[in-house]
Amino acid sequence: MTIGEKIKSLRLAQNVTQEKLAEYLNISYQSVSKWEKNNALPDITLVVPIANFFGVTTDELFDRNASAKAVIEGYDRRAHELKNRGERLETLALWREAVQKYPNDYHCLCELMAELACTVNMIGVDPGIWKKNAEEAVSIGERILRDCTDGKIREKVISELTYLHANPQSGVADEEKSVTYAKMAGCVWYSSEILLEQAYFTEEGAERGLRQQQENMLTFLETITRNMVRVDLAPKEQIFFLEGALKLWETVIYDGNYLFYHHTLSYLWNWMAQSYAELGDRENTLAALEKCLFHARAADEVPEGESHFTSTYVNLAVSDTRASTRNYTGAYKDAVKEGLRENWAFASLWDDPAFLALAERE
């Protein structure tokens, strides 16, 4: 909004005519008209009198807050595009730039903290940088919690601090601190996602409430089944857990239309393959890898934009590729294949023709 548009907005809101404003400023009403049409700017000596007349600050008159908000929204849009392509280091650089411009904006600081945390354990980032970035993220997070009162920002910061302090490879691992921050978070039953299931109570809102319920079901299902992957289990026990996890998915998404959650199925089958590999079971390892890569390819083939699940249990829930973020660039199947070639669990198969054929298949 230009200063002329702001003057017009304030004038109309306070039921003031151009003539009245001109009279108080000792100028012609034609001058006010030119400002409001963006054909001229007020003389610098009139800025304070205009602000005083309307009872606003000069910052409000120039709409500086709105200008900053528009720029930050631009950073958000650009960051989302980068994260959607998996360009996380570029996203980190973008938020560093934003914080340089707006050093006291808590949203920008929170996003910078999140991207710093994202680089910890990231493939392609020097492990020597992980600790440095984790320490910087913690420092920013502690500053935000000290000074910021915005509930949503604080929730995100608490989450990031919990995960950073709980990560043994972060260089800032500290169970006591991680527990302290985790206890600062709100109860899951008071989250907006849960409350929205009941908030929509009208006939028009009923479908939105049911959609939220179904999306919550998928979120909890992903959490439950990913938690069934446990590094402390012996291979046979892990296989038992994974079979249970896969049965849960096959029950809810009985028609195989997993959409976004093909990523999760690929992840689970990857762990299944690792478990069989630890047992020296070549045949089942290769079979599990086949399914892992099937789901990886299927994840890449999900249509751009919004798609509906077709299982009756979740047919109102949607999968939207535009809302996703990732820690890899290019195709997901290629990221998975690269991981297979680098995972020592499969070292005994690296020269196996069947394994090589899987890893090279498009």
C-alpha cells in the first residue's frame, strides 16, 4: 500500500473529507487528491502532521509493517518451492538472507533454526558442519523462547529443540534438556488437528470434520508404523514388527492407492530388507528390496497437486505434493537406490547380479 493509499484508507475510516484534511494541513484539497491518486507525494515536512492528524505512527502511515510482511511472505513462497524440490541448503541460505534483513522477526528466525536443524545428519553435508549448525540452531531457539510470545512459533521451536537434543549425532545431545523441552509442548489431545474433528459441527462443516479425522488417522498410522522400526531389536523380532506395520497399512489402504505414503511403505520395506540381510537370507532380502523400490517409483509417479485417497476408510483425505518437503533432490527412487549402494547392511550383495539389476532398473 502506497502512502497515498494509506492516507485515503485512514481518511475514509475516520469519515474525513479531502477538504477537511487539507484545511488542517493548510494545503489545497487538490494536493490531497494527487496523493491519493499516487500522482504526487506529501512534502516531508507534512509526514508527522499527517500521522498526528490520524493518530497513527509514521511507520503505520508508511505501512512499513505491511511492506515487511509482504517481503517475508515472498520468502515463505520461495522457501516452499525449494523444499518441495529437496533443495534444503538453498533454503537455508534463503532464510539466512531473510534474517539479515529482518533480524528481529521471529518467523524468519524460526525458519532459519528449522533449516539449520534439517542439515544435521543430512547426506552430502560434512559431518563436521552438523555440530556447528546444531549449536547455532539451539542458540536461535533459546533466544526465541526467551523473547517470543507467539504460540505457534514457540511450538515449532520446542519441537526442534527436543529433536536436536535427542539426536546422538547432533553434537548437542542432552537427554535432560530434550525431556525438559518435550514437557513444554502441549498435549496431543489439545492439538488443533484433534480439536478440528469436533469443531466442525454444522451440516456444512460435517464433511470437513470427517476429512480432518481421516487425515489424523493417516498421520497417526504413519507415526505408529514408523515407530515399529526399532534398532534395538534382533533381526527376527524386527521382521515380526515390520510385518505388523505393513498389515496395518494394507488394512487401511486396502486398494494399494497409498499416494504420499508410498514413501512410508518404501521405508518399511527397506528396513525389512536390512533385517533379512542381517540374517543372510538373500532371497527374502531381494524380495523386500523389490517392494521397497516399487513403492519408491510409485511415490515419484503420484500426480502433481492434490489427489484423493480411494480407500473407503480415508476417501475424504487428500495427498498434496505441493505441501511436501524433502531432504533429497531429483527422484525419490534415485535417492533410495543411492542409499542401498551405501548401506553396509547390503554389502554382501553389492556385487550380486540380482542386486545390481534392482539398483539399475528404472
